[in-house]
Amino acid sequence: GEHSKLLLPSTKWQQFNELLKLTLQADITNYRFWNRNQKCLVEMNNTLLSTSNYQAERKDEDSTVYIDAINFEDVIKVNFEYESNFYSIDTLKTIRICDLLKNLEIQTLTDNYVLVLNSHEENKEPLLQLQADFQQPVGSLTSDKQVNIRISTLITVERYGENNPMLIPISSRNVTTKHILHSVIKIDGYLASLTTMTILDDNQLLSFVKETKFYLLKERETCLVTINTPKIEQLIVINDDNDQTDGEKRCSIYSTITQIRTLFAVPAEQFLVHSNDFIPSNELQLSSLLPSPDVRIIAFSLTYENLPITIRIRDKNQCLVMFNCSKFTTIKRLCEIGCLLFKQNSEFYQLLVDDSNIDETLTAEDIYDNFNEFIFQLSCTANINCYIEYETRTIELPCSLKTLTKDVFLSALQKFEVDDDKQNYGLYTIDDDVQIDLDNPIEDYLDILIENSDAVNKTFRFRIK
């Protein structure tokens, strides 16, 4: 039947439990009190008032407190580890993981955090990271009376241009970039911000980095950037704690000019000049300014005035590069800059205007005196082309009959971005798979021309393996 009792607010739940035993005259030692509102077990040393006050403070909800008596068999102990903190709680097996985290007031759990179930088997720790995972009842995680959960930061690391990120749980954010690379990922390289492309210093603590998504860069995917700052004017001030000088930083070759300006805190009224004669567009990546794999330094100087002539150059694939230069820059120099940005050999290219040849000794001012913007086409002048196959890709390289096969081979390796020792590879004919002597000129291999060659235009086909 029903039993009604008036109790003082200062009554503790332990006292209420003893009173309940006397009232019901039953063995309830295997039961605990469950606060249905808070979704947690009632602490036996708490008072009735403290329990009701908590509910009263939540003005948007019913102020009635609902308490259930539950069997010990329905209870599980959950141990949480987070950074250097440890939480332990007894709860119902049916409670959802998300409600349990909410009750513990662990507010740090966002999309960048995951739950790792501690396991005795190495590399066999289940990972909970999806919202659907957090909807599970905590009792579904184990058949034991206890479960150990570690709250970890989830960082994602991926290669640039690849859509295959590694998901790595980090139990403590108080670790360095060097530790993550060498002890967790176990690879040499650099970590760069996915959004800013800024390369993290080896001694940078993850706890001081606001991001959790990074690119994993190889050595060749980085370069040193220097900005020559006039000592008298001190145009920019750079604060950097690493071993590089104030005007020098290691950067990702995929960084844009805009990102470099941000990294070096270049004021909006100043411009970055490359090779002392042109200003690259803000969208340009640093990789476009590296003339060869052996050159790993890009130097800029600063100017307060933007160069007046805007140049746009399109290649045969309708790709566009843009930069600013002086009106006295020659057509030959414009072609050299265009070839640098398109990664082509300027020996085999010329600039056209409306499909017409231009005297390369002329300047932009000589062509159109009153114009400040020009559009050119980059046109190949070579009548010899080499098609090079590597794995599943094929590229086309212009050359002459006197071009050494070594130059073709090295240019192809650069375009294919082959990192391994060059001595591990060779250049072979397509049909009979004969290795080519790299000291010979292309004209020594006229017998391997492909069928569509004629007296003027000749095409060779090789394979790298």
C-alpha cells in the first residue's frame, strides 16, 4: 500500500533509506536510489533539500523530483580519464553515454573529441566518435560491472591532395608536434594547419594549437621563405621563437601568397616582389615559384607601390596565371615568368597575342601604350614531344633533337613528384622495354618514333620504372 511521511529538508538519503527499511519491513539492501530527473544515482550523504534545489533551479522544467529504487544488478561503474583528470561514477546501465557526459559537466566534448575504450589488447581500443555512438546505453560497452573510458582529442592528418585522412586520438594535448610525428604517426615530416598552411614548430604544444586538422608534409613539400626587409624603415616586425631568422620561415609549398602575407604580418599597403621584377597574384601557390626540385628557397622583397601592369597568361589547357610587372618588362621576360609559373621550359615557348607572334624584345608599353592590362597565350614552339609514362600517369614534355635524355628523365621525375632516390629508376622504351642511356641526345632514338610522327613533328614515347 501507500506510505506517506513528512521529512525534514536536512534529512540525508542514507537516513531516508533506513526509514524506508523500517516502513516497508523488507530487505532493500540490494537497491539504490535513482534520480530520474538528473539521470544519476543519488549520493547517500546528500540531503533531500540539495536534490530538490537542483531541480528547482532548472526553471524551464517540472520542479517535481522523481526518485526510483533500482537493483544493484542494473548499475555499472564508469571511470573517465580526461587529460590529467579522473572521474568515476556509478550509473544505470541503460543511461545514454551523451547523458552521462552531460551529467559530469564535461563541456569539452565536441566534434574534435572522441571516447576511447581502454582495452588490454594493444591497438584494439574501440573508438566512439559519431553522434550515433554517443546515443548508446553505457551498458552496451561491456558485459562487466565496470568500464574505463578515455576522453581523447581527435586529430586528423592527411596528405595534401589526398582524401584519406588518418584519425588519431591523442590522450593528452600537452604533447609536442615532434612527439606526434615520431611517436604516434612514426614518420619524419612536418604538420601544417589545414586552413592556414602554417607549419607547426617541432616544440609546439598541441594544447596551444586551436586546430585539430593538419596536413602531413614531406621535406620536398616545404621551402624556406625569406622577406628582405629594409633595415632603415623596418617595414614588418616578425616574432618567431624557432631557430629561423626573423625574415625567414619554413612554409608549405601549397601556401598561397595571401597565406604568406598573413604569416609574415605584411601590411595591406605593401606588396611582395619576386625576382625584383614581378608581383605574384595573391592566389598563387609557392610551388609555382620554385624553378627546380633543388631550389628550396623563395625570396621576396617589399614595396609600397604595386607594379602598374597586370599580366594574364593562359596555357593550352586554358589555365591562367596572373602577376604585375613594370611597363618596361620585355616580352621575353614575361614569357620566362609565365614558364616559371606553369613549370615549363622557356626554351620551347613563346607568347602570342590573339594568336599572333610578338617580337620578344618589345616591352608591354611598346605593344599598347595606354593599356595597363594584357592577356597572352603561352604557345609551344617545339616540334619534338616526349610522352613519358609512370605507373598510371602520362605527361608530355617538349624538347629538341639535341636534348639529352637525362634532361627529359629528370624533368619527368619532377613532374611526377617522385621522392625516392633517382638511381632507383630508369628510362625505358615502350615497345621493347630497353633501358635508355641517359647521356645520349633524343635524336639517337629516331627508330622509336610513334606512328603519327612526320618529317617536321616528331613524338617519342618512354616509360619510367
